[in-house]
Amino acid sequence: MSVVTVQLGQCGNQVGQELFDIICSDAQEGQRKTYSAASCERFFHQTAHGDLVARALLIDMEPKVINRSMSMAAKSGRWSYGESSHFSQKQGSGNNWANGYCVHGPRHRDAVEELVRREVERCDRLAGLIAMMSVAGGTGSGVGTYVTQCLRDIYPSSFILNHLTWPYGTGEVIVQNYNSVLTLAHLYQLSDAILVHENDTVHRICSQLLNIKHISFSDINRVIAHQLGSILQPALTADSHGAYSRNPLGELVSALACHPEYKLLSMCTIPQMASSSIAYSTFSWPGLLKHLRQMLISNTKMEEGIDWQVRPPADSGRSRSLAGGSFNTSLANLLILRGKDVYSAETGGIDDPALYTSWLSSKEAFSLWKSPVPFNKYEKSATLVSNSQALLRPLDDMVGKAWNMFASRAYIHQYIKFGISEEDFLDSFTSLEQVISSYGQLC
């Protein structure tokens, strides 16, 4: 089964290009015929000459980033984008969600839907769609939200995963919190699951783990793509009976988004290090999983700086909210192990009932995928995708900042002139306050 990726705006197109590059490079590494075939079927179709073409659409209101992404893919010599798989105009959305959602989206709906239909028709069977975008800007967030709405209308029974890049806490766009509130509130009604990467966290990974001195957006995007690839590449699931999973998005959503009130997914990957250090490092499964468990319960997204003092509460009836302490309660977790001796790994530490909410058994809440094939040159690696309280604080902070601006009526007129009313803002705030309350009460 195949996955169609829709890359939206500058961020979505840059991350998407890095993702396909990592997936293709990983699939073609060494002697891994079955793995490679499963990966290529999932993410690429082949031309009559055997060339790999990404099952992807590139959408932006300006052509510059799309042209660069297509050029870089072609120059790789391993894969390319389809010649007619892109759509762009000559004017962007000006970092205004309303301009993207109310103007550009509806204006170009027919053209974008036709691109999607053609790509889906190339699939023997559609596993689902991934929409990749930022929540801060105008095109990625506004047009991205509108396109997700169109995807839900056209493919009501297909799985839709939104991958969102969360902006830096400071220093990007003055209205980024407005855009983020409107994006998340709408996507919560449209998407099956929302997987979030925070720029601040990825920046720290680049600086502290990868030792990059002058961090570029390309460095940020490559880390995000590596983590996404570690989820999306073929793996053996509990129900795959020794064959690589045929429906990765369906398996992912079923494992993690088991309640419509809880759709926010975060992730962490271990190890992550500079490529020059990989050959000189050795890892054991007990060590990797011990660190990963502590990263989960202390809500730490990377190995450096883990708080080893955090422990699951002894009294399961006591409040365990992040707002009142440091323990990160999980609703559901998906652990993905890749590499050497993967079948000998003992995962009981992450299967511990003390880590999970009391109203869902750990057997239902914990899922495990494995692949004996190493990923992206790491002999052993582990990825944890978590539906937990991990995003509660950044979500609460973002809504609070947006509300303070809204209360002073800052920049509201820029949204009203494109068709977003104050009632739309209030509905979005109400929706996300409910999400914050739900995650805050996990115990």
C-alpha cells in the first residue's frame, strides 16, 4: 500500500525533500532487497525506465522553494519529483492564515484536487495521506489547513496524518501564535493524528548532539526528516505475521490516536550523533531503552540533559499532570526498534503500566514495531512516538500568547479583511482550551 505526501509551503516542501532523500538513501543501502522493495512501493512509483518518482505533491503560493526542492531531488541521481506534481503562484500569503485559508485555498481548490487525484490514481492501494506544513506562516498553515479539509472531503475513509513544524518560541513571525491557534483548532477536526516537531527542540539537537556550529534550516530539516523516516520506513508489527506492514498510517493511528480528544503526537529518537562519530560508537539495547524510557517520563526530547530524578508516582490515584510536576503521563506509545539483535531487546520498561493513564491498559496503550534492518547508518536505533502530555506546555504557552494579543485586538483587522471573524478566533480558542484541559487531566 502506498502513501501520498502533500508538501505545503516553504517548511513542508523543504522537510519533504529531505525526507524522501533519507528514505531513498536508506532503502538502497546495502543488501536489503525485501526492505527496499517495501519502502519503494510505499513512497515511490517507477517510470518505464525504472527511475524512482516520489508519491508527492508540492504546493506553495510562490515558486522559489518548489523549484529548489525539485532541482535538489533531480540532482541526487536516485529519485525525483514528478514533472507535473507541483502547484505554485507568484504571490504568497504574507504570513496571514486567513489569506491562505480564505483566499488562496478556495481560489486554487480545483487545480490542487486534480493533482491529488492523479497521484492517488497511481497507487494500487492508498494507505493514507501525509500533509506536511508549518503552523506559523501563511501558506503552510492557511492553505495547508484548507487542503487538509479538501483531502478529508475527497477521501473520507482514508487515514490523514498532519505533520506540523512548531515555530521557535520567539523571533519568527509576530502573528505566529494566531496562525498556530487557527491551524491546530481546525486540524483537530479534520486529521486522524497530528505529529509535531518543535523547532526549539530540533535546534538543541543540532547544537548539542550533532555539534553543528552554524545551524541552518537545512540542518533542522534533516533532523526532522531523519526522525520521520525512522517511523515511516518498513517495520514488522504485531499483526504483520513476519512481513513488513502494509498500512503504516493505519497502524500508526490505530496504535496512538485511540480517542478523538487526544491526537497530538510527539517523538524522540536515540541515538543521534554526528555522522563522523557513528563508526566509533557502540550501543546496547538495555542502555538505549533505559535512556529512552527516562526521556519519555521526564519529557526530554534528547539524551543530553535527561532528568534522572523523575519517577512514576507510587500512588496511581495521585494527580500526575505536567502542570503540577515533572512526570509525563502517556495515553499511548509506539516504540520502533531497528537494527542488530533487535529481537533480543527487552521493552518492559516502556510497557510499564505506571507510565500510562489509568483508564487504558498498557497492553492496549503500548505498541512495538521491529526491523532487523539498521536505519540511516545506525547499527541500533530506537524511536518513540508518544501520545502524552509532552506538548501540553508549549500548546498552553502558545494559546496564552495568542489570547493576550487577541484581548488587546492586536492585528485582528488583518484577519477580518480576508474573512475570519472574531467568532472564528473565539471558537478556535475554545477548541484548544478543551484539548489543553483533556491532556492536563490525564492520570
